[in-house]
Amino acid sequence: MSTESKYRPEPPIELPDRTWPSTSLARAPEWVSVDLRDGNQALPNPMNPRQKLAYFETLCRIGFKQIEIAFPSSSQDDFDFTRRLIEEGRIPGDVYIMGLTQCRPHLIDRTFEAFAGLPRGIVHAYIATSDLHMRHVFNLDRARTIDLAVRATRQIRERAEALPESDLRYEFSPEEFTDTDPEFALEICTAVFEAWVRATPERPMILNLPATVERRPPNEYADLIEWFGRRFPHRDRVRISLHGHNDQGMAVAATEMALRAGADRVEGTLFGHGERTGNVDLVTLACNLQARGIETGLDFSDLGALAATVEELTGLPVYYRQPYAGAYVFTAFSGSHQDAIHKGMRRATDAASPAGARWKVPYLHVDPADLGRRFERLIRINAQSGKGGIAWVLEQDYGLEIPKAMQPELGRVVQDYADKVGREVTSAEVHRLFEEAFVRPAGPFELVGYWPRPDDRDPTHIRGEVRVRVGDSERVLRGEGNGPVSAFARAVVGLLDEPFTVDDYHEQAVGKGADAQAVAYVPLRLPDDSVLFGVGADSNIDQAAVRAIMAGMNRIALRGREARPRADRR
């Protein structure tokens, strides 16, 4: 069978005057977590009571005010968990818990047994409304389906009215809404609304219109929501809710578009857990809205810790390229990307206008710090990495400010190593390579000590004594200059056949207080105008600079040029 004859698109929605494409979101929807029901039922190993309680408390801390906790009539575990939350007083005063039930009398009764004594909650009833389900799964026609939904709604209303001390709301879902004839969906939702009776603008009924299986492109979900919202006769007394699944990988896009089309509420799960390919990912959706300047009411400021918690409780890893939460989502390996991020992060604050221009950095669409990624490495190193990225890693992890002129040398050292090992190079390895190549390069010279002394008559004139070990012998050298570093350079320059001069060098302090170390990056210029850097560290800045010169001399001696250590002479 050909693809053309096997698969056909759903008929489009006739909505030529649609308005949602030009609508902008101004506020966040009501958020509903279904992790403990829809998400939990899809886990290879469903959570035990301890794990479910920890997950519930996590959802409350994040800021969810509506949480679907169970299908209380489906299992004793779900029933007992519902009772535990109620009896132990574990539900915060501003949180509504929600229980799912099919439109069957005995299941509804069992749900209300589980809800006994609940201060506030939502009973969520559903029935399949697509012709595919009605006819092939349940052997029902449309009239019978409406009758079952209406009877269930009346039963739920009567049970809720018998509990006047509880604030019980009602949610109805025409399952497979996006695969249902729109006119029939409108008809059954209207009949259910009228059977509920209790809906007011202050205590609205919830109509959940799910994309139970994602069969349509996102724009058609939005069309259906706008079409339904226009035609439903009591729009001011209902909340239109979305429940997207990710079968075609477009649940987030579909939900964003459907919110533009007028929906009020979103059901989903953290990181998209759920049946098959999962539910809409609420972390991604909420962070997208935050990136558009919308206050979401959800706290994802420590997203790494949240991801670790969810991984521990569910046994499912968060994909390393999962938007916002994955280990690599703010990471660049490419040299050009690294350079742009490095410069952009440095200039982000300077680029902001006094009026508060939006945060914007090349290759990063949100500030990682907003998600608790402030101290996480944005740049990682492999053979494709550039010199700027390598310098960024040393700055972020070790506080080392590699001068721009030195970065090409450093880049060659690290890239040669990355080519050799054929894998990502860790931050610790980059630091080790830096130390071995620039701070402590193997070579013939070892600095024993340096004693600079001001001239008795001119304190700006320095007389320096240097002790250097060359091979097995120790040399004593003397030099004079207009400063300690100048005097040192003049004392030791004769150790090499190839003379050098010291260019302007960069100094910095690493650490704070008594433990601070001075670091000097000193370029040594050779007669052919090439430059080799040496790096030194010491509690004294002058001593750091002379150690850097000695490191640079070892590099000159080792680089295979004509320069060689001279014979011992005094």
C-alpha cells in the first residue's frame, strides 16, 4: 500500500477569519501538573508512595496550584495516596488536587470516597468522543455517548452538593478532541455544561480539550480551540484547558498556538513524561513564555536540581539536549560559537540600556543564570573548539584571564591534545595542559631564587642577583635595570644563544585576601619577531613575573630552534 493511500491528513478547520496568528500572549495560563497520574502511569516502574509524596511536595514548591494526583478508582495505591494527602493534611491551602474518573457510576462513587474530607479539589471525568473510539472500542453511538456523559455529570453534581463544606470543581474531557467531529464535541460539551448547572464566572467549569493523540499540525489545534471558543454558548463560565501529547514532536508548539487561540489552562508534565512520546513538556513551555517576558508563576530557578530530583524519583533520565534542563543546552563546542558566547557574556551588561533593554547574547536565547546555571560551564572543549572557548573555560573554572595575544598558543596546545585523544577534553585537562606548557614547561632552567635590591643612591634602579640551576650545576647571575623585572631579564638573557626582550605583560590576582596569588603572563619576543609566553604565579607580583620569564626561556630552549642553553660561564 502506498503512503498516499495509507495516510491522509485530517480535514482542515474552516476558519478563514481566524485571529490567533496575530495574537500575542500577555499572561501565563493556569498550570496543571498531571505527573502523578498521566506521567506516573507511563513509567516502566511507577513511583511508590514515598516517591509520589516527594514528587507532590516538589510540585507544590515549584508553584503548581492544580495537581492531578491519581485515578483513585483505578487501584488501591492511587486511592490510598489520595487518602494520605487528605488525612495527613499535606495539601497546601491554595492547591487543588484533581482525581480522574471515567463516566461510570461505580468509579465516580469510588472517587468521592477517596475525596472525603477534601477541602478543595477537582473531579475530572472523561469519555472518548471520536468516532474511532466510540464505534471500534466501546460500540457506542453519539447519542449514547452524550447520555453517559450527562448522567455522569449529574451524579458528580449530586455528590458534590452533598459536601457543601468542600470546594469541589468539575472538569470534563471529550477524549480525543482533536480527532472528534467539532460539531459533536461542541454538542456534548454543551450538554455536560448544562447538566452541571453549578458553573459561574467565579467558579467556572473546566472543559479540557485534549490532543490525546497528536494527529494534526499545531496550527490546526489552535484553529479548533478558536472555533470552539467562539461557538460555545457559555464561554464566560468555563475555563478551556489544553492537554497535548507529543506523538509528532510538536506538543509545545501546538500548546503555545492554542493559548494564543484563547485557551486558559494547560495540563502537562515536567520534562514531558507520559504515554508513548509523552505529554506536553511544562518546563519547556513555561521557560519559553518566560523568555518572552511573561511571568509564569512557576519557579525553575534551580532547574538542574529539579531535573536531578525527577530523574531520581522516576528512574528516567533527562535527555542531555532537553531544552533548558539538559546538560548540553547552554554548551558550545564550536570555536566560532564559543568566541561569540565569550564576548557576548562579557558585554551583556554593558549592552543593556538604562531603560532595561532585553537580555540578548549570541547563541543563547535566555540567561542561564535564571535557571540556576550560573556556575555551569557554557563552553566545552574538543578538537573543534576555538582559542576563545579554551580561555573561557580557564577563566570560569580557575579564574585565569588568558591575554588575547596568548590565546592562539594555548589553543594550539589544547587542540593538538584533543586531536590525539579523540574526545572531549575536560576542564581539568585544559588546566593541566596550561600548567605543563606555560607554567612549568620541562626545560634546562630552574629558578632557585631572585633577590632584587634598590640602589643606595637611586631606589628606582634595581640590582638583582639570580640563582639558576642549569642541569646539575647552579649559576649565580647579576643584572641591573629600572625595575625588578628589567634587572632579572638582563641577568638571565645571556643563558640563551638567542636573545629576547620582554614585551608589555599582563598581571592579575587569583583568589582573595591572604590566599591571593599574583599571576603574570609574560611575552618574550625573539629576534625573528616571534613571541612565546611564559606564566608565573607567586604571592609577590614581581616574583610571579620573573618565574614567567624563566618558564618562557624553557619554552624557547625546547622549541627545536637554533636557540640552545649556552655553556656554563660566569
